[in-house]
Amino acid sequence: MRGEKVIAKVLGGVPTVLRVWDVGDGVVYLASETEFRKREAGHEALEPIGFPASDVFAYDEAFLEGKQDWRKLIRWKPVRLVV
């Protein structure tokens, strides 16, 4: 889950590729590639931004390259590992 690429719908409906840092109750905390790498390495980095889970979608390269129809994207859901 942590580090997974996702597409987030930001202000104005613009798709942005970000990386998952954490998940809260109805919120997904996301960071840019650069900030994710800094944070993962233990360096000073900007705090991840909380997005409503309803605005976070599974990464789909075809969506980014073609006509962007938000209705065709799949909402991202964290994968819980059962041990």
C-alpha cells in the first residue's frame, strides 16, 4: 500500500499522479514522488496531503494518455494483508 502510485483528482478536476503514504478514516495521505522519496529516506520533507478517499483512483496510464473520463477509473482501495 505505502508507495503505491495513484491518480488523485485535484482542484478543477485535474488528474495528478501521487504516491500513497498512509490511510486514515475516509482519507488517503498522498505525496509527490520527490517528497515521498525524501520522507522514505528519513530526510526532511513536506507533510503528505490528505485527500478524500472518493478523489483517489487506481493508477491507469491509459487514462493519463487518452481522453480523461473519470467515470472509467476505479476508486483506489488499500490492500490489507492478512497474517
